[in-house]
Amino acid sequence: MKKSLFLILLTASVHFANAQYKIGDTVKDISFKTILNAPVKQTDISQLKGKVVWLEFWATWCSPCVTAMDRLQNMQKAYKGKLQVITITAEKDERIKRFLQNRPSNLWFAIDTANQFQGLFPFHTIPHSVLINQKGIIVAVTSPENITKQTIADVLAGKKIDLPVKNDIMVDNPWKMVFPTDSVIKSRFLVQPEVKGLGSSFLTYQRDSVYNKRRLSMLNLSLENAYRMAYGDVAYGRIQKLTSRAIEAEDKLYCIDIVVPKGREADLDNNLIKDLSSNFDLQATMEKQRKTVYVLSIADAAKVAQLKKTTAKEKDFSADHSDFNGQDVKLSDLAKYLEGFGVVKLPVVDETGDNNSYDINLKYMPEKKGDLENALADLGLQLKKEERDIDILVFR
């Protein structure tokens, strides 16, 4: 299985032994040690008594979170002095400052790199909203789209509200919970229904001496995403759905576990394709099609020549929607990042012709128009729209 660029909205793992708040609890005196975009640098929840407090857990790389920002800002404006929205992220303050430079806001932005608040208000997936009334009592744990202006008006009026509860299952190892086993599995293909309260994620067992390269487990993924992984992490821009049933298949989620026998690790992807095809109506094939793409090419050979040649012994990189930091990576890996993370909205084809391995850091502000192009130019690279024949994953 190739190293995945599939984006999941799964937060960092934390230990949940501390007291956890739930609907109906009174929030005790908790502190926000670092707040940006506010008249104060830090505050306590007790200092906000008398106001409705909306805690919004989010990240800049989470598209639904960023989309929800406009709603939150409108709410803050509509109930100025009566409502205080505090967004909370585990990202560093440097990243949030860059975000605010290009997306001015009337919200407060709390930094929680230690994930302390996740222990108090447990969740696995974001966005995640906690609504606290004027007396400090939690009245809702939900998703931001469920909170309307009428909701805030009802809370201010002391009325009881009944919003859909976002109730994430908090376990240290969801894999063992969903796919329990008492002994080593030689081979299997197991399909189970969606487990409500768990995020969408997958496990490739790369650090497992028993199952490395021969097992893949998926939690709450659609058949589309299962096929995408089987065909080598196909990006969303390389997918075509030919029937309405193929489109509808996105909405149904499954938990899938596949294991191939030891010594047959190379069969994992092909076996997954065969098993999916045999057990479900949704079928998928790879086909060549002419498409508009972005071509990654060298614009300044002198700058590319100045890139740091790697001394690392193995490939390693971290990435999000504003930063790619890789060791022992090729320019083709950078092209896969741009496409796989949805940084650009078209497929990306590497035509640099460069097969060297580098240590590359690409940092840019997605909120600032043209900043990605400028960051690539600093590396001696460019993106241009062209027509190319590329592989497309077709669903029928």
C-alpha cells in the first residue's frame, strides 16, 4: 500500500482519564492561556459569565471548519456583547496568525497545542461545537451547522434547546474495538456497518511486525474511498461517477478489514479490488482519459540546483494545507501532495524530469491569493494548465 495522502478529520490522540464535561454540567474555572485576535491575551471561563459562550474546535486544514467560520462570525456580530465565540485549535499560534492576516475575523482564537481542552470536551472529529449558557452550564454538544440565530436567542431567553448531539466514541484504540482478535489472522476480508461516533480513518500497520504490508483496516469509509486506496490513493480530481447509484454510494459507510497471507504482501491491493467487486454492486476500473491538469515543471533550473540534496536514509514528510516538509523526497512527491491534499483543484502531473531526492520545505498561506505560486517559484518550480491523458478511476 502506498504512503497515503488521504485527508482525514481525526484529531491527535490524547489520554481521556481526566474529568470530562457533558451536556448539563457546569463548566468550572478553566483557563485559555493563549488567545489571539482578542482584547486580552488570556482569560478564564468565569470572566465570561453572563454571556453565552460558543467553543468551536477546528483547524485550518479542515475544510468544513473553515467553511463554518462565516456562520460563526455572523453569529458573533448579531449577538455582540451577549455571545462570545472562542475557536480552539491545536495548531501553533504562528499558523493562526498567518490565517488571520488573510481572513480577518471578529472571533477569538485560542491555542491549545497540548490538547488539554480535548480532554475536557472529548471528541475525535472536527468541527466540534460546545455551547455554554450564561450560568456556565453546557446546553449543547453538536456540529456548528446545527446552531442557528434562533438557538442563541433561545439560550439567552433561558429556554431549553434540543440539538442533535455529536457523541464521539472515545477509545484509545478503535481498531481493536471494531476488529477484535485473539490471535494472529492469516487472511480475511471482513465488512461491518458504520460505527456511529467514530471518525473516518484507516490503519496500514506499517509499524506492526506481524501485519506490516499485509493488512489494511478502514473505519467508516465509503466504498469510493476503499477503492481509492486499493488503486493507490487516487485523488478526488481523478474520479468519474457514471451512475446516480455510484454518487449515492458516497453516503453509506463501512468498516473493512483485509489481511493477506504472509509472503503475499504484494497482493494486498489487488485482493482488495477483487473482494470489493465480488461483495458490492459498485464497480471501479482505471481508464485513460484526456483531462485539463496542472503540469508541475521547472521554471528556474538554477534555483532547483540550489535545493538541498538529502542525506536522510529514508523518506519522511509531514504535510497540511499550508506546509509540506519532506526529507528524501522527490519533486514527484511534491506534485502528489499538491493534488492529494486538494491544495489545487485539478490533477497534477509531474513533468520536471528531475529524479533527485531532496529535503524540501514548502510553506505558504492558502488564504492569500498567489502565495502558493510564489512559494513554488522560490523553489524554481511552476504550475501551468495543460491537457494530458491521465488515469481516471471510473465508478459504475
